[in-house]
Amino acid sequence: MTEARASTRFVKLPMACKQIPALDIYPNFQQRLGNKSGLARLAMTALPFIPRHAYHPFISELNLAFRRITNRPKRVREFYKGRRDLLVNIGCGERGKPGWENVDFVSSPSVNCVYDCRRGLPFDTDAVKGIFTEHFFEHIDYTEEVPFFLSECNRVLQPGGVIRIIVPDAEKYVRAYCTEGWDDLAHVRPLNPDHSDVHFGSKFNTKMEVLNAMFRQYSEHKFAYDFPTLEFLLCRYGFSEVQNSAFGRSTLPELAIDSRDRVSESLYVEARKPALRNHSTATLEEVVSRQVVC
């Protein structure tokens, strides 16, 4: 047996007569499984006859449903009644900020508001000074959850309040993919010299695999965004003064809390809740009229 053949890993198919080489690219099931323990590991292996690409998101939603029942969202809403001038960090994970309302559906030491933001926000109307969300927005469904989420953000913001949304920039990825070689793509998505992913460790064999990692991320990403799409959405759901911003720069200085390790791939967009209710309608018409098919 050659050294190359000996190093090749295989996966065993329950109903197959032979083995096939396993792909190492993200999302790699064995890699994800190796990082789990206890109940999480059991949940990913309990029903091996269900394809992992279908099983994993289903189990995740069951877990979230259980958390919704046990976290008592009504109690969270009551806690925020009457509180105003809030700064809200949505989908913060381990990167919550002191003095902020750090919202996530998974508990961690930096999260002080455990809540499912896909189904509403626990704050009073016109109570929030600014909303910051970094690499969370692409995780919610474009048709079912985005309209409700942005409408809720608009509701809780004070007139003139600012929302700052940071997502992977699909236009950057596509432009880099269209150039020769790997250099431009490796600049957008930091890669090691062997084309392995700095964030996840998996090795990419082709540039299209990199694009799929950004577009899909093991079914965790629900939609890919460029500036015109975010501009359209924000205007559609009541915001105005939509701007293509940049790392570390914000019209509301408190919102400039961006993570430096995602800057090369990120799109930074800000918008305001207008003081006049009819202002956003005209803005939406202007945005739609100037959309250009590339």
C-alpha cells in the first residue's frame, strides 16, 4: 500500500458494498463530531440512517424549541419594560460587551439576554438607541424570518436610532472567485498556504468549495448578501439613510465594536429609523428603481 493510499480516509456507507473516499472540506461530519462530547455527540450519531445534512439542522431546531419553552420569553420581556436608551448586541455569542444588552439564544458568560430574536425582540417600542449585529443576519431565513426581524428592529429603535449589520460580503467572494489563481480569494477568506480554512481548519480543493462554505456553512447560512440587497431590505422594512459603511466607522460611535478577525470578508451596512413615517416609502421606491441586473 502506498503512502498516499494509506493516508486516505474512508467513510462506510450502511447500504453500500464498498467504501468511498471522504471529503475533508467544511462541513466535515467527522471533524464536527470530534469537537462534540456527551449528549451533543449522541445527538449527532443516534439515528445513523438519517442523512447528516438533514439530521443536523432538524436536531438544532428541536434544541432551540426546547430552549424557547424553558427560557420563558415573557419573563424576559417583563424585565425590559420601561427601560430605554439601550444598546443592543444581537447574536453576540462569546463577544458580548459590558454595558450592552447582549442577546443570544445560547447561554454564555457574555450573554445577559437569552432570547430567540427570530421570533421577536423583548424591548419596548422606541426604547433602543442602537442595534449591532455581526455575522448573525445571514443565519436567519430570507423569506420567513428576515421580514419579522427587521420589522422588530424598526419597532424597538428610537426615531433616529441606528442599526449596524455586518455579514459576509457575497460580492467580494464572487469577484475574487472570478480572478485567476487563489490570491484574491485567500485575501477575502483567510486561507493557509495549503488552502485550509483559518476559521474551520478544513482544506479546500477548489475555489467553488470556498464559495459554498460561505453561502451554506453546513446549512447554517440561509442567504448571501451584497449591499444592494441589504439596502433594499432595510428600506423595505422602514429604515432610511442606508449606508455602505466600513470597519470601525459608524454614524453612532458606540456601534463601532466590529471584530477585526472578520474584516476581510465582511460587508458593513448601517441605516436609521426615520423620524417621519412616510420617509422610508419614497426611499424604497428610489432603491428599487435603480437596481441593476449584473
